Amino acid sequence: MTRRLFHLERDGVALLIAQMGDALPHVLHWGGAVSAGIDLDALASALSRQSPPGTLDAAWQLSLAPQEGDGWSGRPGMQLRRGGIVHHPRWVVTGTEEGEDRLRVDARDEASGLLLTISIGVEAGGVVWVEHALVHQGEQDAAPVDVDWLEATLPVPSTTDSLLTFDGRWAREKRPVVTAMPAGATVRQSRRGRPGHDNPVAAIASIGEPRWGAGELWGVHLAWSSDLTVRLDRVTDAVTLIGAGELLRPGEIRLVPGEEYRAPRAAFVHSTDGLDGFAARVHTWLRARPQHPSSPRPLVLNTWEAVYFDHDPARLTALAERAAEVGIERFVLDDGWFLGRRDDSTSLGDWVVDRTVWPEGLTPLADRVHALGMQFGLWFEPEMVSLDSDVARAHPEWLLHDPGHLEHPASLSWRQQYVLNLADPGAYAHVLGQIDALVNELGIDFIKWDHNRDLVESVHAGRPGGHAQMIAVYALLRELKTRHPALEIESCSSGGARTDLGILAFTDRVWASDSNDPVERQDIQRWTGLLLPPELVGAHVGPTTSHSSGRTTALSYRMATSLMGSAGFEWDILSCDEEETAAIGRFAKLYKELRPVVHTGRVVHPELRDNAWRATGFVGQDAAVVVVATVASLQDARAERLRIPGLDRDRRYRVRVRREIGDARHGWIAPEWFGAGEIELPGAVLSEVGLQLPTLWPLQAFVLHLEAI
Ligand code: DGJ
């Protein structure tokens, strides 16, 4: 029997994959780099599986597509059916292709005529991408094959003892959930036609509870923006697996000869530096993409919480003028500008300017915004339709709903809206045509692409329609980007219900949450940042009293929190007093000065014991920014020291408290350096000894700016 070892390695991450004869390969190691020169025989012997008593006799290793026949009692890597009956493929490898950092394996199952292709690549940052595809290569009369699921899996050490996933709700996305390693199969799923506010985001297995700056962990995320599964299997007689795949409904993918199902790509991330190391790998990968935004991330003013549906051209023009005065660079007109849209009960799908509100159309506003030197952005919700719309009246057949169910519209309605079936060529052409026309006519620079409801029992061509819908949405985004290469698109879904790496292939920013409350935002942005670097995460200063929580916070606190992302305002700044307006102007300058560091640096989270602290650092080559905030009262009268990781130990840094946003309020006497607002120290001292923090009051924040000298 031939034995081969594939060794893929990049940026400190290695994958060792063995292949015996023509069996599907199995992974011997996914983790830290091992360098070259590995003897397969010795490695195979070192890692050969012990056959415990009471299990299958053969000492099989788990393949890249584990199934029952491998002696695997966890969730299979895929589930197939023929004629309604489960089908167990017998894969025979027909070819492998090894490139630098990549491996492709083709395997055939004679009985069904299926070809399975598994592509694995270690890409920038050491992120391992795994992609599975199935093609039905049977004769024309061969039986169709139902794909119930096709999920990518990789083994993690059985020494992992904690599992991190996420849940959340509207205005409180991405709440981390850490549990002791559960026994058996753990499956977290999204069944909403979008990842959802309670998106599991990832499955991360760690040795010890996950920490920001230290510890070894292995995680998986699916680059897919609709229904999904993330999974972990801990069985006592096999390796532990993590994995992810698209959640398909029965009958959704039925392959007939000649057809292919390509599963979404899954990103597997290993870190020896805790969650910060995990994030750094994904950020490196994202930043290495050719389409990653390279221009400075503009300071935004979005009109939503400023005016909601109350569109008055004169007032909005005045708002744009004030925006330009204070230093805003992108003005975004949110919901409410199109045919009959006076509230959220009508008009989705009619992407034509409402002349009763905008008698001269949007051209005067767009032109004024451009003349003021700002970009012009416009809100759309392209996947949705209101029953009270011209398009729904003309084409009721374009809805992504079971017509029988639509007879009882109340049971399907969500924010009084419905879903448009973009897999229908007519519906697709309608939406593309209307958006494209407006982009051309108004010179739109930026689209806020919203998606405000779950998909419920979607039906397309008599089948479950979630998969086809997502593919059509990606195609629509791709087409708009192709026609308008400079156009930027933001992924919004009632806030942060769609912020995955799938949608990020076609978008340039996410709207992290509908909560602009900085207390909530400290955590929502922190955890959104596990995958997305700050330049991709929309973070706006909202009104003094938050519209989503009723909490009142200081402007300095809101601005410090906004500075941690792609910053902006979502507030009627015409109502600001002189002092507030001046502070916004100072903040705009500060944001522009610091964004090159925040938007390219490595994100670090200095460890502090008191859970009332939130400290986030952005560490570049010659400078760093650290935002220090409190989300509650501190426990101790004498606060902890802040030790900043990631600095160059051998260089001296000038550390300044940037007070442009206003002062952070604190009790008692502040540490000398904080009072002075400036200090010079070597990197080694800042990272090992630390800075004595002031005892901040609750809901206060300050910005530290470090420059190497
Ligand atoms: C939900 C979004 O998350 C908000 O920011 C806003 O755009 C509204 N939709 C508009 O309807």
C-alpha cells in the first residue's frame, strides 16, 4: 500500500495529512508549525490510533469526510440519500494535486457516481480554508442524490477542555458563551435565512478557558451568510473534531447527473496567543485580499437615528452642510426615500425616489453632498418586498414564500415585510436594474444594504429556497461591484445579523448593531472584532440618550467607542449645542489622525481582572492607540495597572492622553502621568510593568496615543 504525507505550512501553521493507498486522506496534525523533514513512517507510528476494546477492530483513522464506516460515532461529515434512503459512499481517491500550501483530493463513489473534491489551503495569516464539492457524474439514468449536509471538519487535540460559541439578540449581538467541553455531538445552527443576531459565529475549542492574550485554541467559522451549522464532536474513542457547513433542508439539494453542489468554505484558525492571536490571523487574511478597502475609512453621518422616516429635503440638506462643516466625509441617506415609504409598512421593492417627498428627486441632495466634498450613500433593502408595493402587486409570483402560506400573510409577515425570490430571474433583473439606474444617476458611492427579517419556510421552484436565494444575493452583489468598481457596500441586517466572511467577500463594511449605546457597543464591537478588523466594523456615535436602551452617556464616551471602528455619527447633529459641535469637530480631526494606526494595527486586549474594564489596543509599527473604558463601577478603590501587549520592548514610547474628545471622569487623585497627560517610557516597561490606571467612574473612556521615539 502506498503511503503519502502532505505537509502544508504557512505563517506558523502546519497541516500534516496522510494518505494510505487510495483511501481518503486523514489529518495527523493541525496546529503549530513543524518545519520540513518529517519522516512519515515515524510520524505514522507516533500517531497511530490505538484500537480501544469494544470498537471496530480496524485501527482506522478519521478521514477528511468522516463517516460511520470509519468507526466514527460522531456526526458524519456528510449525509447523502438515494431514493430517500441513507447512502454510505465508499470513496476511492482518483487523484491528488499538491501545490504550495494547498492540496486537492478527488475521490469517487462507484455506487452513486459521485465525485467528491476536497480543497485545503493554508492562506495568509495561517488561516486554513477547507472546501468540499460534490458532482454527480453518474449516467443519465442514475438515481439523483440528496445532499442533507456536507460539512468540513478538522481534528483538534483531545486536551482541549473548553468550547466558545456565541449567541445574542437584536441590539445585543455576539454574546460569548463558554462551556466546559461538552460530551458527544454538539451542533449549533442558524435557521433564519441569515446567520442571525444569535449567530453561533464559530466553534472554538481551547485548552483552558479562552483568554485574550494567551492560550492555545482551534476554531472554525463558515463563510456563508444564510443557514449554517457549526459543530464539535467529542467522543471517547476517536479524535475530537470541529467543523462547519451549510444547513440544508430536506430536498433542497438534489443532484441529478451533471449537477454540482459546492459547499461554502470553512475557515479553520489555530492560535497559540489566545483570542488576540486568532483575530490576528483572520485580520491578516482579510487585509491580504486585493479588494480589502485601502482608502482611509471615511467618517460617516447616517441619517437613521437623526430623522428616521421624516424626510424633509431642506432639513436633510442642512444636516449635510453641518456634517461637512464638522469634518464628515460620507453622508448616508437611510430608509424612507423611495415610493410611498412613510413608515415601515410599505414600498420595499420599489426602488424609485418618492417625488411627493423629494419633488426634484435625490439629485440635488447627492450633488450638494458631492459639492461639499463628501461621498453620498443610500440605503436599500434589495432582498425584501412589501405587499403594499407596485412590484408585489405586479408580480406576486416573485415572493420567496409558499403561495399557500401567503394566503395567511399575517403568519409570514415580519416588520410587515416579505422576501423577494432573487433566484427568480425576473425579480433579480428588476432589483439589479433599479439599483443600477440610481447608482448611475446619482453617483452613489456607498450602499447600505439592509436585510431586516428572517426567511421562513422559503420556497423556490417547489423546493426549500434558502440556498438558491443566497447564491443569487452573492451574484447580485458581485454584479453591482463589477459594474461599479468604486462602489462600496455595507452589510446590515437589523444591525449585525449578517457579518460573516461570506458576505464580506462582496461588501466593505458591516453594521455591527442597531445599538449605538456605547456600553453595549464596547462588547458588540469587541466580539465582532474576533473576525473583522476595526476598519470593517461600522461604529457610530448615537444620540445622548440611546434610542435602543434609554441609557444616557457622555459624548466623550460615545466618541471613544466610535473611534474603535469605522467611525461615524447617527444623530441629528443640527440639535447639538456649540460645545458639542466643537467636540465633534475635534473628534473628526483625531479620528483622521489616528485611523492609519487603528485600521492597520494588530488588535490586542490588555488583560485586566475587573470585568468593568474594557481596554482595546491597536498596535502598529511605530505607534499604537489604546482605548480604555469602563462599563460599570470598578471594584477596587485603587485601580489595576494597564500592561500593553505587542509593543516593541526596545523602543521608547511617548504616551499621550488625547483629550480632544473630552475628559474621562474619575474619582480621587489621578496618577501623576494621567494628570500630566503625557509620559515617556520604554516598550518593555509599558508591557511588563504597566501604567497605573485612574479609578474611572462608570461609563467613562479615554484614548491613549503611543508614538515610538
Ligand atoms: C435596520 C438597520 O439596522 C437600521 O440601521 C436602519 O437602516 C433601519 N433598518 C432602516 O429601516
